[in-house]
Amino acid sequence: MFKKYDLVPNGWNCQQFPSQESQHIIDMKNAAAASLNLVKNLYETNIRTVANHYAGHLQLFYQHSPCSYSLARCVYAHMITSGFRPRGHILNRLIDIYCKLSDLVCAHHLFDIIPEPDIVGRTMMIAAYSVASNPELAWEIFSTIALSVRDTDSYNAMITAYSRNEDGHATIELYRDMRRENLWPDNFTFTTTLSALELIADRETHCQQLDCVVVKSGTESATSVVNALISVYVKCASSPLASSSPLMAAARKLFDGMLVKDELSWTTIITGYIRNDDLYVARQIFDGMDEKLVAAWNTMISGYVHNGFVPEALELFRRMHLSGIKHDEFMYSGVLSACANA
């Protein structure tokens, strides 16, 4: 038999929250209560219906708030005390909630309950440990996935774990394993792998190899991928083991061919020329912007300051002020440095 449970823990006070959020909490509480009352009525007749009902209503608790966390725990407690034994797909829902709410202890506990976790549950846990900067536990789970079961999402989650931990070599090696298993990377794979390559690339061939793969994949039109590739060329151009001119030329070709340029696109290419002591080209690109972005202004002014072009830095700051663009702390620190060196 089902027992009655208060879905809001003792001491929970909706008045602690703004009125709009309080109403949301009340709505969640009412929906959860209605859900469990219906489960009580259905339990003796159709276990599958009960399972589907639990799974559907767990989606109510995906918001990042203490209330979502408490309600999810109460619903899970209701399952256990009522004698209902959740299977993998419901436990996956709960794992996802706990992961999103950063409770990896409870998430891993539920994961261990599943006799044979599927690829979805494993990937969620890998991604959660990636966010938590724990590539060791992420790999512990990833290594248990059979090669025949691994997919692009699971590789992406593990690649991200290494990349977040700034382990460029492990990221590239895992990317190669992915290709050896004939799994084709998507935009996210390329962006993450290129970000890791940026950490270790110091020769022109390092950039060219992935450049060719990106072109063959057809993802060269994706802004995030091209931004990451430009960033690799820019980083590699600063290496003493590489010739900066061809690398910056390749970066510029990618930049000029972009269908959509965002703030990161402009800032990265301008930064590249500044790092390679070519402020003339950097300024040309800056002046060619249709919309003067704050990050680009910061980069250009900082470039002038660090290279000793104090009058140019102050003049550009004056123009920025007259244009009505808001200054941030980074901008003020750059201008103060210019004034100190004037």
C-alpha cells in the first residue's frame, strides 16, 4: 500500500522566495501531488502505466533550484516506500536531475543501482563528471562502455572531460580512437577537440591535419568550429617552432571566408595579429567591423598599450567613449596603464 508523504520537506517556506518563484514552486508541488495520487490509484492495475507516469512527471523537476532537488528526492522516496522498483529509464531521469543539480553522489548511487546501465545513463554521468572537472571518474565510466555501443555523444562527453582539464594529448588521442571506430565527429566534437589542440599545437602540420578533416566533414561553415580552428592557427603562429606568416595567412583566409562572424571571430583574429606584432593589419581588421564590439575595442586598446603605442591607445579610448560604448573594468585597467606610461 502507498503511504502519504508531504512533497515539500519540513521547514520549507515558499515565502523565502520572490512571489513569481513561489507560485512556480506551488505549481510544482501541486503537480507532483496530483501525480502521486494518480499513481496510487493505478498502481494495482498497470505497473507500466505507473512507470510511464513517474517518468513523465519527473520532467517537472528539471529547473535548477532547491525545490526541484527536494521534490525529486521525495518522489524517489515515494517510489521506494510504495514498493515500486524503478527500471533504467526512470533511474536515468533521476540521474539526469541530480546531475543537473550537481549532486553527483546521489546520481552515482542511482547509477550503481542499475544492473546494466545503458549508453544514455553512462553518457549523462560522464558529462556530469566533465562539468565537475573529474576526468578520472568520467574515464572510469567511459572505459566500461563496449566499443560496439559507444556513440558520438559518449565520445563527446569524454573528450570534453579531457579538454576541460586542459589535457590536450588525451583529448587528441581519444578523438583518434573515435575516428578509428568509424564514428564521424559533429560540430561539438570539432570545437572541443580544436580547443584542446590549441593547448599543444606548435607546428604548422598540427593545424593543417584537423583543418583538412574539418573541410571534408562539411562543418567549415559552422561559426563555432571555424572560430576554434582560427584560434589554433593563431596560437600555433606564436610558437618558436613555427613560421607565423603562413599560419596567420591561413587564419585570415578562414576568417575572410566565414559566412557569419561573431564577437569571438573578430577578437581572435585581431589578437592573432597583435601577438605577432602586426598592429597595422590588426587595426585594418578592427576598422572593418560593421559593429564595434566591446571585446574587440578592449583587445585593440590593450594591444596598443602593451606595444608602447600609448597615444594610439588613448585616442582609441576617446573614440570609444564618444561612440557611447560602455567601458568595463578591463578597459579601464588598459587605459590606466597607458596613462602611467604616457
